[in-house]
Amino acid sequence: MTAKIIDGKEIAVKVRQQWKERVDKLKESGILPGLAVIIVGDNPASRVYVRNKIKACHEVGMHSELHDLPEDISETMLLEAIERLNQDKTIHGILVQLPLPEHIDVNRVLETIAVEKDVDGFHLYNLGGLVAGNTVFPPCTPYGVQCLLEYCEISIEGENAVIVGRSNIVGKPMALMLLQKSATVTVCTSKTKDLKQFTSLADILVVATGKPNLITADMVKPGATVIDVGINRLDDGRLVGDVDFEGVKEVAGYITPVPGGVGPMTITMLVANTVIAAEQKLGAE
Ligand code: GUN
């Protein structure tokens, strides 16, 4: 079997068009949805992500602004910058790109973002909503994965979903979202003994570990859907995921490539969350 490739880039273009129509509607009501992106320091990967996020906002006609802060900014000054954006009526979504420098307490930063502007979905309130099943802003990467599964009409209910990686950004929220859709969910970590025992049961396998080639063809159930959230830069400069794409695509039913799989959808869902934040603001006025 050769897997169907889930072309996240192409799907993202189509999904973004739907969100653009909602942006246009908001503009007709006199609201221009606005996203503020804060980046601290010079992490090169973060710079690429942030550039792509700003670009996506422009594509759908939203306002966006980049707050480019120096590596040695104090935590107090960063919190003050967030407070100002919390009060700013032209801004509906605030995103602080992670990771932050070590002298800054990331939890304090995330808790300072107003919950109604937390379009990354990282605030404890929004994470709690995810647990309770009435999510306000789902974190963008797992939301993008869910959107890809739905777009490709891959059923979730009753399926075995195995997630490798337990990060707050991907693994944990992904588990909750798939559980909410009535999948049977297993979460594996970097310490899981005999990983293959679990991955080979998966109808849907989501991998987010940052370890190239962690998942090989022998670990995948024939016909499974394999979603690779990993992004790793190899010494030779190539960008790869956590899945041995060439091997696994001969076994899986569906597979996402890296790059061009989950990444474009993550950014699309950031646009979606910001549009929803603006719509909610309009509804509340
Ligand atoms: N760093 C890696 N992924 C993300 C993300 O989805 N949001 C933010 N803010 N930072 C990240």
C-alpha cells in the first residue's frame, strides 16, 4: 500500500479562504481583526514561524503587528507590553512566540494574556476549557491536526489514537481533543517502554517528539493515518519530521509530509482563532 499524502499546504489555502470570508464579514461590520505577535530574542526558527504567521494574517486581510523585543528584556517589561495589548481595542489576539529566554517565567507570561485574546490557547483557562470539553481557543497545532483529519474525512470516533509526545503545546491538548471526539486515546512519552507495542495499535498516530526517524515502517499498522508534527533540521540542512516518511508511506493509509503537512494548518488555525476572538468581541458589544 502507498499512503495518500495529506497536502497541508493545499488544504490550508482552501481553509484560509473560508476564514477570509469571515474576515470580510467582520470588516463589513466595521471590525478589522488584529493579531499582535511578540517575539523575544533571536531564535532563528522562531523568526521563521513568526514571519509566516504575520504573512498569513496579511493573506486573509487581517491586521497584524510584530513586537520584536530584545533577548535581555526584563520579565516586568514583557508583562507590561502584554498588559498594553490586553487593553488595545485594535488587537483581538495576542501570541507570545515560545520558547522564551530562561530568565523569563513562561507561565507568568501566558497567564498575563487576557483569556479572550489568548488565540494560542495556552492560558490555564483555555487549557481547562479543553479538559471540560467546551474549548474556547483550541491550541493551534492540535486544532490544525483535527482540521486535517476532518478535511480528509478520516473518522475519529471509536478509533485507536496514539500520540507520541506529551508537550503542553501538542501532545496533551491533542489527546484531549481526540478524546472529546470519542477516540480511544493512548499517550506515549519519550520514556515509554517498547513504543512499537503502542504505535502498532494506532488507527491514528500523531507524533510530536522532535526526534528524526523515531517512527519507522515496522511500528505502523497497515492503513493507519500518520500525522507528523515534528520539525527537525538535520546537519545537512534538510528539514524532516519525526517519521521515516519514505518507509512509512509504504505502509500507512494517510501520511503528512514535513514540510508542507501540519505546519501550514497550525498557522491557519491561528487565523481562525483570531477571527473567532474578533467575532466574540463584536457579539459582546
Ligand atoms: N513555539 C512552537 N510552537 C508554538 C506555537 O504554536 N505557539 C507559540 N506561541 N510558540 C510556539
